[in-house]
Amino acid sequence: MSHKIKIIILLCIASVVAHATQPIFSNKDITATEIEGGVTVLETSDKTTLYLVEGDSAALLIDTGTSIADLDKIVAKLTQKPFHVVATHGHPDHIGNIRFFPEFYMHPGDTVLSTPQLKEYNGRVLPIVEGDRFELGGRTLEVIHTPGHTPGSITLIDYANHMAFTGDAFGSGQLWMQLQPQIPFVTLIESCGRMIEIMAEKGVDKLYVGHYPYLKRPLGIDYLIDINLAARAIDSGDTASAVPFSNEAMLLRHGTAEIVFLPEVAGLRQLTPKRVMLKLDDVHYGEGNHAVPPRWNRLIDYLKTNHLKANLGIIGYSLQSNRTDFFRWLQQTDSIDGIEFWNHGFHNRTGLEEPGEFEQDFASQQQALHLTDSLCIAKTGITLHAWGPHWTNCNEFTDSALATIPNIQLVLGHQTLPVLNHYKGLRIHETLEMEYPFHNPVYNKFLINYLGRWRNCNTFYLQGHPNSWDDARWKEFEKIIERLKADGTQFINLSEYIANPDGNCQ
């Protein structure tokens, strides 16, 4: 391609981009710009924001700004389609111009705000709640109730186009939580968690916020995570880095997000602490003069230093050896308060071409369980009270085989394990992954699931393979643990769960 042709192409692209961002309407109060197909942002002189979303047959005006002359006529110029009006919440900078419209939609939770605009409004306030939809013809926006900033804040989600309109539910870089009525931070944390889950699971990647002029771009999931973590810090009282915002309020920054809050709400600790079992797999003997691979000693030192409880899975074949140094290591580690061992089968599969030991017949599975159980007692004096399978599947014989090992009181997972009829002990299958893929801890991916889909799971196990973690992976593991500790997580061992199994996922 010649240099001249490249220049022409670049100029054409620049022309298209410039044209796409040119205002399609502007006066002293407002500037309207099409930012995506069927989405126009209306930015006001006082930096409030309205959005006009169009489908094939209808349109939706999201919010009305503070003070815009003849807003109804402006909207009629921007679209020839019939349109509805919806308020993301009831603050004056979002319902300031409802007087121009005979009716508008708002969540009933915000009728308690009693703003002058609502008191003086003579039209109809139509209630809108979770799950309601605006059908615009080839385009649907669904209502999600996201309280926090106000009791009735909503988010409108366009799943097909991977976008959401959030108003002030999560702020626009800065979220105001100092206003009345005060909403518990645990409510905001739940709203953030729901939205994080939706973004991760449904592919929503753009948040069009209530004060677009400050940003000139949509926000993404990273911002929502930062708001969530800032809210958690305020709930826990971790606000030493906060700075004054006004005579009454403080401002806390976390990453890309800021929250303004009243000091008296910090440290209320309304967030329910979670119970977590660290399930760490594949303990076996080391090479040469090492009783175990050195990374296991790094783990034990970390657990002791941080006063953490953990549960380590022994691979049974390692107990068939004559490695007395390994047996002493197991005994010494077992004597550490809070650390327990569990039965991880006899021999984990090394390749896809061979069946796993818990994919075989009853006799083979019983032998694998019994060998690990009996060898551990004989060589170390340690009784194993739980079992967890390898990365292979289980089958219909696993249940009967487990029932023959009376020591096993708890089964750790496995989604493929059939219904347990013969085995009468406990089972916990709620596992929050921290390795993506296996053997590779990734803090950010853990965080998305922890704050989102798993936010209401109060007891789960966290599975890992410490001997596979190089220094970079180890740092990711440390970040995961520090996050859990910051939220007041109770780390428990097998015995504690067996004694009190209450608190599984809701």
C-alpha cells in the first residue's frame, strides 16, 4: 500500500470519527451527540446527563436534567418516534424537567425523597420495578433495582448491545453516599455485586453514567470493582486514607473510584463475614534432602505468620515410601494449630489417556481410599476425616466406596459426584476458584466472582495447588488472602466445618 493511499485512508477514518462525535443539537442549556447507534447523550451546561435511546418503533428518554428550557420540544426534534420518560432516581438533577412531560416512570422507593420537583409535578408518576422492560422495537431495556445512592435507584440494561445506563447508582467516578436518607453500605455493596455479576455473566461492558460530561466515556467492570472495594472499606472502618470533602463528609479513594460518606457510618460492619476453607491439594514428598517440595514450606511459613487455618490434601502413594523425613514433616505440620490433612486419593491421573482412579469400579475406588487412609495412620498416626477427588471425574461407585471408610466425615466437592445415598457424612461443593486455569492464581478473576456471582455464598472452600505457584503466582495468592482478610473472613479447618456446617450458599 502506497504512502499516499495510507494517508487518504487515515483522513477518511478521522473524518468519520469527527463526524460521529459532532453535536446534532446544541443551545445554551444542552448539547446532544450521538455516541452509538441509537444512543444520544444530552449533556447540560451544569454537567448533568440525559440519554435518548431509540429502537425501531419507540424511544426512551433517560433522566431529564436540572434546568433545560423546552426539553419536550428538543426531544421531539431529536426523534420522530413516540417516547417514554424514565428517571434513574429522584434527585433534582435527574428529574428537574419532568414538568415538560405528562407522565414519567420512577421506582417507588424514591417517592420518599419529597423533592420540590415531585411535590409540584401535576402529571402521573408511573411506578417501575425490578424486571420491568421498555420494548422499543428491536431494542429492549430491562430495569434492575440498584439502591445505594438512593432507595429507588435503578439501572437500565440493554443486554443485546452490551450496555447499561446507571444514573448515579454507582457514581460517575465519584459516588455520593452522604445524602439523606442514608442507605446502609451493605445495600450498595449488594447492588455493586449484582451489577458485577451481570457484567461478567452477560457480557455487559459499558456503563453510561449519570454525569457523562466529567468522563466523556462509559465506565467498565474495573470501576465497579473499585466502588465495591471502597464501600467494603467504609463498612469495615478502613478509612484512614480518607480526606475531608466538606464540613460533614469525607472522601475515600480506591483505584479509579471515590466515595463521599459521613464519618459516623464507617465501621458499622454490616457485611456478613464469610467462612472459608483453604483446600490446598497434592502434598507429597520432595526430592533429595527436601522432605517436601520447598514451596510447601513457603506456604506453611505464610500460614503461621498470618495465623491462617488450612487443609492440605495428601496423595496416598507418597505414604508408601520409606521417607521418614516426609512423615515427620506431616506430623509436625499436623501439630500446628489450625492445619489439617485430608485424603486426596492414592494416585492422581497424569494423562488424559488413562482413567482416573475414581472413574473405575467399586473395588478399585475402595482400595484407593483405604490405602491412603490406612497408610497415613500407620506412618504418621494422623487420621484423615475428609476426602476430595482429583481433577478427574467420579462415577456411581464412588458413593459406595466412600461409605466403607468410616473416618471420612466430609466430602470436598465435586460437581460430577452422583447423589450420595450410601455415604452419610457431610458434603460441601461450593468452591470459589482462585486459579484460572488450574495451578494459576489470578486475583482479578477471583475478585470478579467473589464480589459478583459468589457474593451471597457465606461458606465455601478455596482450592489451590501451592507447589505449582512460582513467585508471580504466589503474589496473586497473597492478594486473594489479603482481600478475604480485609472483609473479616473466618478461615476454618475441616474439624470446624464438620462441627458446624451451617452457612452454605443461598
